[in-house]
Amino acid sequence: MKCSFCERDAIINIRYNGTHLCKEHFNRFLERRVRLEFRNQLIIEKPIKIVVALSGGKDSSVALYLTKKILGKRRDVEVEAVTIDEGIGGYRNLTLEAAKKLTEQLKVKHEVVSFKDKFGITIDEISKNGQLLPCSYCGVFRRKSINDASIELDADYVVTGLNLDDSVQTVIMNMARGDLDRLERLGPHFKRKDGMIPRLQPLRKIPEREVLIYAIVNNIPFSHAECPYASDAIRNEFREAVDKWEERTPGTKFAILNSFDEIRNLLYSREDKKEIKRCKICGAPSAGEICKSCSMLMDLKV
Ligand code: Q46
Ligand code: ZN
Ligand code: ZN
């Protein structure tokens, strides 16, 4: 199959717009949308530092690569990367290797924060002792680690690799749970609030399949390793449902995300919001007296 715009062979077909694209046109098509996201999400009025939360998987590796490609040449933007090492044998060591390779290639400063150093316990140890599934602790500790590291690095923004598929699943899951507070907190964030570094999501409109193909055709180092604890059955059900809707009506994922963006402003203006306090132990923003991370650490008796 030839590219819809030139004589070269196509490497991908884009169902939602009916085109076939060669590598060059695919790169242009994807990068244009990421540039637009940066333009919509980012305000640069002074020199800023952006920290990319780099796991070493395809999404965050593409996010770092494109952040550097699109913003790295600007004098008023500094780009660094942070990887969280949760202590998951047979997985994190592999993704960490990929993350190191990419940051060296891009000449980006790279910091690694380990759960062992920060919290005194790894996810492998928690999986033996914890009351909940490892992912419950992992998500809370990771968010805190990334936010704390970004504050220490004096970052203005954190970039995450969240793609279109992740975003849509998260929106639908929170709607199905009726969790408006969490819906409201979903990124991208446009300003610093209550000690939280705003999150940029430059890939939020890029389908997962396109992120993967972009990583492969541009030889971006990333790891295919999967976490041994990954078993989010509920998310998988939502993933299957959303994929089925998209299969039947291409463009559904964009439509859901665009609808969410429209109603988001209404969520911001709600009056019955919970008051944000400060955690009595670590000082982080928290819905209760003690933040989730500190209360989990107390349960684990670390
Ligand atoms: S790393 Fe951590 Fe994930 Fe592994 S333990 Fe679960 S949350 S699955 S994205
Ligand atoms: Zn072409
Ligand atoms: Zn706390």
C-alpha cells in the first residue's frame, strides 16, 4: 500500500481519517498533534524546567523523546527525567536499563528514586506483607515520589506518557464510579495547586498503537517488559469495551476525550468540593488529616 500523500510505502493505516502513511508523513502527523498539545497545555512566561516521568516503557520514552525534540532547543526550557524504581525484580531493572540508554542518547539529566531509599520498602517486599494488592501501594507511592522529586528538582511541570487509550479508560472508569473528585484531578493541569506540580500529557490524543509504532520506527530505546503484578482486571474490562466501540465507530476515543474536556470546566466550578488539607506527617496536600501514602506506610509498619 502506498502513502496517501507521496510515492513511498505506507507503514500504517489510520482508520479514523482513512489515510495510509509512510514513515515521514506518519512522523509529521503525530508530531504535529503533540506540538499542538504542548501549545495548549504549556504557558512559558519565564525559563522553566520540565521533568519527564520516565518508566522506560514505550509511552514515557516517546514522551521524553518528543519533549526534547519539540522543546529541547529552547533556551528557556530545561528538560530532565526521573525514573521511580519500585523494587520489582525481573521488571524494573529492564525498564531502568532502557531509560538510562535513552537519557544518555538524548543527553538528558536522569534521576532515579527508589522506594527502598524513600520509603524503606520495595513493592516485592510489600507483595509478601501488604494487605492490599501491590498496585494499590505502588500507584500512591509512585505519585508521591514523582511529585516530591519534581519539587526537589524545582520543576515547573511534570510530563507523563499517558496516551489516548489510557486517558479514555480512566475517564470512563471514573464516570462509572461516579468519582467526580478524581475526574476533576485528572491532568493535564494548567497551574501549580496546593503543592502539586502540574502534569502535562502531550500524548493524551495519540492512540496507543501510534505511540508504539512511532517508538519502533524511530528506534527509540524502550523496554517491552511487563510488570509481574499487572492484573488490573477492571481496567482491562474498560479497555475491551472502549476498543470495541472504536472498532465499530472509528473516532469514538477522540469523541469521549473531547467531551470530557468540554465538561471539565464545569467540574472545576463545582461548589461542593472537598477541602484540601495538609498531611500532618509529611505536609503533602491531602483530603484527610494524614495522606494516603503516610497512612499506607503506617499500615505496613515501615
Ligand atoms: S508497576 Fe506498580 Fe504498575 Fe506493577 S505494581 Fe502495579 S502499579 S502493575 S503501572
Ligand atoms: Zn508519505
Ligand atoms: Zn503524608
